[in-house]
Amino acid sequence: MAPQRSLKSRALQLLAQRDQSRLELRTKLLRHARAAVAQDAADDGDSGERAVAEVESLLDWLEAGGFLSDERFVESRVQARQSRFGLRRIESELGRHRVELPAQLASSLAASELDRAAAVRARRFARPPANAAEYAAQSRFLLARGFAPELVRRLLRSVGRAPIDIAADDAG
């Protein structure tokens, strides 16, 4: 039987693979801490509390040492997702990790939202919607990726025009 790694080494290995939110890392570490505490001592009823305390102190140490950073997690998650998803989807995903999108980053994403939606649509669909069914399919596709409904309508209206003048469409 292989020796069990410490929680610290397990945490550092997980963080070496990719940035993680505190909540995500806490969940992963608690699973292992509870198993280790239960193996070490007879279950006296507080093994779960000891595991939580051990994981929380480790997470605090990781944050103090700069190994764990929710800000870095947000930046890496946005960087990985922005070319495929809209602002709503990105904010929803970050919300599940209990971290917020900084206002500056949110405004930057909002400013590029129409261009990103156009690129996502162009990668998936070779031509503009020719009828109502194609319009609905392209609309559902973009909405499912977290783009705002008004933005999707504006984009799909402008895609049928030649040439696409997104700046003029924004003004009207």
C-alpha cells in the first residue's frame, strides 16, 4: 500500500496543475482530510471538525504564501473562457466558485462582448441565418454560451447585412 501524501503536498500538487479557487481546493482537500482523520483516530464525533480546521489552516497558509489566490484564479478562468463564452456565463461560473469578477475586468469583457459573440458565431456557423429556424438555432447557440439576449439580437441582425458595421449598429 502506497503511503498517503500529506494535505500540504496534495494541495501544492493541485495548485501546480492549475489555479484553483479557495472553495474548489477546500472541497477537494476536505475529502482527503476526513478520510485521513477517520483512519488515524477512533471516530469520537469531532473528526469532521478536526478535518475542517486542518484544511482551513492549510488554506490560510497557502494564501499567505501566495500559492492560492482567488484573484489569480479569476484572471486565469477569464483568460481561458473569454474566447468561447459571454459575460453572463463567465460570471455564473465564477459565482459557483464564490468569487466575483472585478469591475475593471467585467467592463473590459462587456466592451468586447459583441466582437467575441461574432467570432463564436462565425466559428460555429458558416453563413448568416437564412430563415427563422436558422436564426433561432444561432440565437440559442449564443444564448447558451452566456451572451446577453439583446446583444444576440443585435449581432444576428447585423450579420445578414453586408458589410457588417458593428459601430453603426450600436448607435442605432
